Amino acid sequence: MIKLNQILDCVAENFELDIQKILGPSQKREICEARFFFCLISRNLTARTLESIGNHINRDHCTVLHGIRKANDLIDIYPEMKSLYNKIINEISVE
């Protein structure tokens, strides 16, 4: 069973960010994108609710839903984001 901490660690590593930055209040683009990916991957790979995912990163369920939509938009628009998403999914699946 995949845990949210496992996903958070993998996203932080791939975005080259400290976990505390992802959990913090920053609205810098690269930090928000990491948060978006965490939301999308958590929703796709776990049975957790939006509220549960949000609680893990100190956000509410609406923010998680927004993050999922934004991550999907990034993946649709930018091939490098799709590659990064697939890389993270593969790394988590292997663990």
C-alpha cells in the first residue's frame, strides 16, 4: 500500500525541493507545481479522500481539487511535465 509520505518524498526529490517548502505557505510557481503533482499522484495512487490528502499538506479539499486540475493541465500542455509525472509514478510503483 502506497503511503502519502512516500509520495511526498518522491515528489520533493524530483522537484529538488525540501518537504517543508511543499508543506509551507509559499506560492512560488515551482513549489505550487510540486504541490499540484502531489495532489494528483496521491489521488491516482491511493484511496484517500481529498480532505485526507489536503490535511497531509496543510490544505483544504478545495485546494487539493484545484491542484489536481492544474497538474492535469500542466501534463496536457508540457511534454516535460508529462515525463516528470511518469517518472514519479514509476519510482513510487517500484518502491
